[in-house]
Amino acid sequence: MEALVAIIIAVLVGSGVYLVLRARTFPVILGLTLLSYGANLFVFISGRLKLDQVAVVGQSADPTDPLPQALVLTAIVIGFAMTAFLVVLALRAQGELGSDHVDGQRDALDGEQQDEQQNKGRR
């Protein structure tokens, strides 16, 4: 079971890093989201969760630690808010700059097509 969880965390983090290194804003946002999912899963699993145990101290002889659950819940809420903010920021940048490139530059192919259209308009 531990190996499966470790593989899932590795896939989430690896995919997130790959997408963060892309040159477009939407894959970067998805990559950051996958990285946060991997980190949340790591924190949640590191809490040594136990089956059929309550998270209330005093109700069981060996209670589950509620701190990782609270941290992950807080991280999920903050991650959702940051994802929504980044999506709005990316849409605004695309509207202002006319490109969804991370550095604000146009693609070479897009630039050539726009240059051809401008040259046709001048003729």
C-alpha cells in the first residue's frame, strides 16, 4: 500500500513539474494544481492514518492525529482560491497581451501569420 501511495505522489509531482515548465499559462496553472495535490496527499499520508479510529482525543485508546487532516483541508481551500485567482489573472493577461505565453511573447508561427496579415493589409 505504501508503494502505491508513493507512486501516486511521484506521478502527481512529476506531472506537475512537467506542466509548470511549459510555456503556456493554462498548463502552468494545471501543474501548480497537481503539485499542490501531491503535497496535500503527502501531508495527509504522513499523519499515519489508522482505520476505524476516531480523531477525537479521549474517545479511543489510540486516536488518529487530526492535525494532518486539518492542514490538508486548509491547503485545499487555499489552493482552490489561488487556482481561481491564477485563472482570472491568465485570462486578463491573454486579453491584454493577446497571447497566453508565460513571458508574454507570441509564438513564432503566430507572429509570422500576423505579420503576413499585416503585410496583406498594407498592399
